[in-house]
Amino acid sequence: MKILMVCLGNICRSPLAQGILEHKLKERNLDWKVDSAGTGGWHSGEKPDKRSISIAKKYGIDISKQQARKLNGYDLENFDILYAMDASNLQDIKKLAQSKEELAKIRMILNESYPNENKIVPDPYYNDSGFEEVYQMLDKACEQIIINLTKEHEAN
Ligand code: 4NP
């Protein structure tokens, strides 16, 4: 399974989502590939935002080695599932899809924990107190991703 977490800047939300899912997969000895990217390239090459690094560290996860990169068309070929954090990410990812198969790979991440509700992970960039909430939302979603994808895989 190859999973790509996508947000706008690839410095706040998606690096956390990547770190949390990688951590859970390691605990379960699951060999899935996880990466993250941003629909915008302003922060390419940078480490995650220090507030994301800090909230991850609080829960025993090191995301400080990650490097931001911009989402590209190959990501839709290479990954099995691309998770958007909000509706605007979803639209931007869809613009890069070149087939129905690629479109079908794109999901809202919180639909794993709250099916069909299209809830969003709020952008915490301008809100210092938003990082704990974002962490909790992503933690719950990642827990459910493992359960749901394992079931989907068995059903196919
Ligand atoms: P992210 O947050 O999409 O969760 O990484 C943002 C980070 C930077 C910007 C926007 C959102 N920015 O406009 O620079």
C-alpha cells in the first residue's frame, strides 16, 4: 500500500499525518509506504513547521527529518491513495488526475474516521492553538485508515 498525505504547504498538516501513520504502521509491523506533499510549492525543501515538530514530539514521533515538496502528476500514478486534508486540497489534487482510476484514488482523510461527512482538518498555520486539535483529528483518522484499508484489501 502506498499512501500520500496532501495539504497546502506540506509543512503543518500533512507532515504530521505522515509521521503519525508511519508510527502506527511500525508498531504493527506493516510495510506500507507513506509520504506527503503540498499542492503549493512555497515551502519546498523546508522542514515541517516547528509547531508540528513540537506536537509530534510530545507524542513520541520525530518528524523533523521530513522535507516539504510540491505535489506533481506522477504522484497520482505512483500512490494508491492520496488523502486531502480539506476541500480545497481535494479540488487541487483532482486537477492533476488524468484518468478515472487516478480520480478514484483521492479521498478526504477525515472520511476514514467520519464516513461521508467531508469534515476538514483546519489549516493551523495562523492559529498556534490549532495544532493539538489537528494532531488528535489525524491520530484518529490514521488509526481508522489502517483498519479500513486492511478490510478493503481483504475484500478485494
Ligand atoms: P499546511 O499549512 O497546508 O498544513 O502545511 C500551511 C502552511 C503554509 C501556508 C499555508 C498553509 N502558507 O500559505 O505558506
